[in-house]
Amino acid sequence: MVLLNNGIDLINRGKNILELTEELVNIESVSNTEGVIEIGNYIHDKLEEWPYFQENPEHLLKLPLRNDNMNRFNLAALVKG
């Protein structure tokens, strides 16, 4: 196990990043398809699991696009430091 001074496990962090990347690229998200909505929901749901957004849900927003027949949205996330 490789740890930084603050106790972060670099090996597991790298595995988690790789797993997340694989999950994201497996979602087909071509413009003007349902995949765009699917990947947006996936990212939203992942962020919603973070303790910060559980404590501050108002900092994670789905902003619907106006007059969009596909019901797409922009995703906004704010993390205050």
C-alpha cells in the first residue's frame, strides 16, 4: 500500500479512477440520443453519493434545458472549500 502524508491510499484511488473511467466510457452518449441523459444521470448519481453533496444537496443541480423535447439537462456542482 502506498500512502501520502494525509493517509490517501494511492493504489486504491488509482483503481477507483480506472473503474469510474471504464464505467463512463461504456455509456454510449452520442449527441441527441438518450445516452446523453443516461450519462448525465449517472454522473449526478455518483456525485450524490459523496458525503459533501449529502450534506449540501442544494450544491448539486440538474438544470433542465428550455424547450428541449428530449428533457436534457445541464449538471451543476459546487464544492465550497
